[in-house]
Amino acid sequence: MRSIEEFLSEVARRKNSPSAAFTSDQWNRRSALPDAVRQAASRGWHVFPVSRLAKPMGNPDLLIGEASSNLSRLEELSAEYAPCEWRLAHGPSSLCVLELSGRQGSHAFAALSGQEECLTLQAQRADMACAFFGYPEPLVLRDSAKKLAPGLRMLGPDDSCTIPPCRGWFYINPWAEVEAVPKWPRELAFENSTWCTPSYVICFQRANSWKLPTVGCCLSIFRYGIVPLPT
């Protein structure tokens, strides 16, 4: 039987061995995933790191193809690119983000929302703020959504944004859930993706041959769908 002194000596030898040091260092690196990233992943959000090459290239979305909500994968990315900032990929996360910038954005938001209370998850940095909403499928983002008003824009599936606490951002109401897009930004920023499909063109042509008002034809399509045309 080994003595206590021999046992403690063996423990110290193992602790100072290169393999133990490598395992400890690997664990520390893998466990360095920021809490904010873990919380984002728990919401089902797909996030990705901002590599050191992204800034000189002027492309913060350089690694957007690596966006994931899988913690094991995110830990691997954190170990590979740490220290780094993190961004949220809107498309795979089924999100859109309303972004306010400066006083103009705040005034535009107040005017358009009619002082309607915004209960969805929100974040802020200095005079900028953003509100996270679930993407309103099957609508598509209008081209004009990137400038709804001075200082106010809607970011869609092809965009990304920094997640707190990176770059000084913080959640205003971290307990809140992500709500559906309210009526006013939905009407301003989104449109029906089927507006210009071939079916509509055919119906408008046949409507003219029947001498029906185009507007009435349009309304009937929206309400009742495409109906068989007479031969």
C-alpha cells in the first residue's frame, strides 16, 4: 500500500504533466463561450463569430455561413476564433430586426407606432436601439424597408446584427420574448410575394377580354383564389 506522501506526489506529477496541461487548456478554451451566445442559442438563434480578418476586409459577415445554434459547434468556433465578437444571422433564425438610430429614428418610431407599447425583446447601444421580431412568413421584405424613415429601417433575412454584450450593446428587457411584427411595420416593410406571379398576369389578360374591372378582378383573386377560366 502506498503512503499518503507517495499518493500526493503522484497527483502532483500528473497535474504538472504536458497532457494534463493540454486537457486543462482545451477545457478552458471550450468553456469560454460567452453566456450571451449560450442564451441566444437557447432561443434557437443562429450566431457566428466575427473573425480577425473580418474587420480589415470590411465584412463582419465573413463567417455567416458558420452560423449555428448548436452549442457544441459554437464551442468549437469559440475555441478557434477567441477572443471574438458574435453576430446573429437573421435568416436561419427566422427573425427580422427593426433598427432605430439617433433622435430621428426615435421620433420616426414614435410617430409611426402611435406610441404603441413595444413588448418584444429589445437591445440598445448609446443612441441606437433594435427590436427583435419573428419573421412574418410568407411575406417578403420591400426594397424600401431599408429606409422606412430617417433613422429607421427593417433588417431582413439576408442581414445580421451584433448581439449583446458585444460592442457595448445590452438587452433592455432580457426577460422578454420575441413577438410577432406589429401591424404598422408589417404593412410598411413587407409585401405579398405572389403579387407578380404569372397567374395574376393571365387573370388580368382574361379579365380584359371579359371587360371586367381590373380592380375587381384583383380583389376576387385575393379573396377567393384563382378560379377555373371559361373556355
